[in-house]
Amino acid sequence: MLLEHGGVRLLTDPVLRRRVVHLRRHGPVPEPPRRLDAVLLSHLHYDHVDLPSLRLLDRQLRVLAPRGAGAWLRRAGFRDTEELAAGATTRVGGVPVTAVPAVHDDRRRPLGGVRARPIGFVIGDERRVYFAGDTDLFEEMAELAPLDLALLPVAGWGPKLGPGHLDPERAARAAAAMRPRLAVPIHWGTLSPGYSKLGAWFSDPPHAFAAQVAELAPDVEVRVISPGESVELSA
């Protein structure tokens, strides 16, 4: 996601290539954004921290990453890397960025090595945006309120989801706990293994999420946007 908030531009977990390991992209490859103030990295899995994608950006760009990832990212050439643990706040321009908990595997699989505790991010103060990265439900979700926008993962890159993920029903439960003004389902319809046949698992999750939110939290507006589309948060 490319977020424009309070005069700053933030890019989350960028994948800017046609292929990542065994995953292939469906749809056009996005152009690297020309002006950015920071990159937010939620965890170190290959579909969230793709070093070749990061190297398409300015190497002097500020990178906010989970604790444990800093030395590894600096060795990879990203000198202006700041580690954040859940609960820590920094500022990008005048905009506060707070790391929040996430429940997800902390390894850089499949090759292992570096480990870093996954995080999500809450961006902003008066208008607050939550980017979940990858996570399962956690008790402190309700404490993230008030939120204007929640970017919630509703699927993955394959037909099956392992632990540490939200499917449409669990993402709807997250939305019901946080009660954002607007929820946008993410992490769907983009990547799949080259050997996997596309089907309902690839295209249906955001719509299933919207239906579940309508039942569990009817006061939360859901906006489904396809990869490449954008949405503007009204005042």
C-alpha cells in the first residue's frame, strides 16, 4: 500500500517485481513511487520484505522495521533503518508512526537466519490508519481504536492459510473489535504460486469479508479496491 497522510508518503511491505521466489504476480507490475518519505516493513517473510524490490527505491530512504531486522537490512545496503518494537513511536515528517503487536511467524523462511518480531503500524494522530501486515487476532486489537481506516489482510498467496493469518471471517472479527470508520481488505488477488490454479480462493475473500462485516459490525464501511486502485478517506 502507498499511503499519503499528513503530507508524507509511506510505502508498506513493497513487492515491485513480476516474481518473488516461487510466487508470480497477476496484473501489471507497479512502478516504484518517485517520492517517498519512508518504507514500513511489518515482518521479514519474502512476500513482505523483497530485497530486490527495496533496491528499486532510493537506498537513502528511511526504513522502519521490526526489532531484530536492523543490522540485516543495513548490511543489505539500507543504512537509514530504524527498529521498532510494539508500543514504540517515531515520527515521519510531522506524522507519528506507532508499532503495534502482530501475531505471526518471526523467521525469514524458508532459509531462516535472521528473526524479527512482526509488527503492525498505526499512522497518524487526529486521523489514524492501521496497517496490519500479517497477523492473527490478538487481544489488544480493541485498544487500537479510534481508527479512521483499517487495512486488513483477508487472504494469502495460496489456497490455504496457516496460523498467524486473518481469513475473511477473522478479519471481520478484527474490524468488529477495532470499529474503524472504513475498512479496506488487502493481501489478496496479487500473488500465487506458479503451480497453483486460480479460483475462488484468489478473488472472493474481500467480498466475503465485506459480507461478514455487514453482519458483525454494520457501522463499519467496507471499501473493496483491486490492486492498482486507490481510495480517499473523507473528512
